[in-house]
Amino acid sequence: MILYALYFAFACFGIGQLFCLYRVVFAPGVGDRVLALDTMAINMIALTALFGILHDTTMYFEIMLLFAMVGFISTVAYAKFLLRGDLIE
Amino acid sequence: MDLAGEILISAMLVIGGAFGLVGSYGLVKLPDQMTRLHAPTKAATLGVGGIMIASLLWFGFFGERASWHEFLIVLFLFLTAPITGLMIAKTNMHLTWRPDELPYPGEDMHWATFGDSADRSLMDGDADLDNTERDLRE
């Protein structure tokens, strides 16, 4: 039962990644691109967690933490760059 | 006991997956820039929270032992999602809205990205003016 639920969640987040990829490529504004990239990082964290459950290993937790931090910092850096034209004033 | 654990983990996985899918679909479906901000910052974050609870339960029931790592990741995501939303909303406002389209903010107040300091931002290339103003204020 867990296996099928796991496959369902994999499918959901995989389709979500495709939606985000579509939004990155065909975006009406640059803010949407940044938002889609941030969502891709969040979805990737979920996919990594699902992969860890599937293979029954705790090895991926550090990867998830790093993904969360780098995704957040890169999003804030993009937004800051668009707002001010510079990162470190 | 095992069956209850399986049902609980499966339910969390399905709920998390559904929320994640809704969050990413909203990014494509919703009509305008500011409403599109809502779906990923709320629904997708909640979906990841569900998946993390499922992972915690899985390692508690069937793995070696439950750990605090998932809580750490969920805490970090829930703390950073509103900040991300705020920054992108300010970016949208700054890039696509004009100051006279916005509601009146009140006496002696201004919208964050349209104040005096924004006029002197480094985008315009006059960094010297910015520095002198800052020196005068100090």
C-alpha cells in the first residue's frame, strides 16, 4: 500500500516539476520565472524525500537541507537583484 | 500496529502529493501575477510538509528510528516561504506597477519600492548621490 502511495506522490511531484518547467520557459514576466524556479527547488526536496523512503536510507537528509537553503538564498538574491540592480550595496 | 502505520503513511503521502500537484498547477493556471504567487508559496510548502511527516513516520515505524531532520527541513521551509513570497511580490510591484495605480498609503508614507530611496537605487547608476544622502543623514 505504501508503495502505491509512494508512486502516486512521485507522479504528483513529477507532473508539478513539468508545470514549473513550462512556467520557466513560457513566463509572462520575470517574477514568474523566479517563482517557478523556487517552486522547482521545493518540489525537488519532496522528490528527494520520496527517494529516501523508496530506498530506505537516511542519506538524503543533508541533501534536502542544502537544497532548501540554496533554493531560498538564490530566490532572495534574484529578487534583490531585480529590485535594486545590485546584490551587495 | 503495522497496518495503522501503513495507512497513516499512505494517507500522508497522498495528501502531500495532492497538495504539491495543486501548488504547481496553480502556478500555470491562475490568471495574474500576484494571484499566481499564492499557489506555490502556500500549497506546495504544505505538500512538502506532508511528505516530510510521511518520511518521519516511515523511519519511525519501519526504519531504524525516527529522527529530527525532517522537522528541521519543514521548519526551515515554513520560515522561508513567506519571505520568498514577500520578495517576489515586491519585485512584481517594482517591475510592473506604476505608483499612481496603487492605493493611497497615507500621509508621509510611501510604498516600499517607490520611496525616495528607490529613486536613488543603483539601477539608475548614480551611486554617488546615494552615498552623499546617506552621509548627510548620519
